[in-house]
Amino acid sequence: MDTNQFIPFLIRAKQHTYASGQVSVAFSRPNSHDLEYAEEKYRYIDTYLGGFHFIGEEAVWKKGVPIWGMNYYGKMLVEEIQAGFGEFLQAALMRVQKEAPYRGPENYREKEFTYHCTWQGTVKQFEGWEEISFHDVLIYRLLFHGGEIRAE
């Protein structure tokens, strides 16, 4: 995997799909949300199920061959979503970093929301989690893992 080309593409793909507010236009499975981005030889698809509690997968293909993937499971830890939560999460995810192109930055704060992301590994094999607090009360958590895909 050529990370010098792949990582910038992955960052652009993430910034042009969920983080930008892209609306799902295709459904690969019943009630799924599918977000897609492509450039020349790369194609990115993020598919998830649910909303308040959700599970999903991001994958990247190069010239039609799968080369990278990430699975995730997230859930709200409170009974109601605070106003502004979705916009805050999207703002955090827009700040995805080339050193760790999985979710958002290590730390991000805006008004009463705080975002924190922790990971270990490299883009070829990693795992981690993100959390969001509202007035310093933990309200959301997401676990993720993934890495390079090779057929042989």
C-alpha cells in the first residue's frame, strides 16, 4: 500500500462524506446508509446501520481491488441527543489527521462539547475509540478497528 497517495485520498473521502453532511443516496442493505466518494483509481464507501446506536464499515478500493477497511460501533450513552451533537461530531471528523486518518483529532472542543480520540497502531493495522462529552459528562462512545486488506 502506497500510504503517500492513499492517506491523502482517505482524508478527502472522509471529509466529503459523513463529515460534510453528505446524504445517503444508495442502499446496499435494507435500511443502510451508504456514502461514497471516488477519485481516479480510488473508491471509498462508508456503510452503516442504525443511528442512535449504529454499526458500520468504511472500505477503500484501488482499481477495483479492496485495499483497506475499518469497522466501527458507536452509541449514545444518554437517552436524548443534545442539540448540536451531530454538527459537533461532523466538525470533529472534518479535522481528521494524516498521522491517524481513522476518525477525528486526538482532542477537539467547541462550546459545551468535547471530543477525544485514542488509537494504537498504524493505518495498516489499528484500533481505537472516540468519545464525546457534553458539559464534561460522557454521552457518546465509538469503537473502531481495521487496516490493510490483501488478497494474497
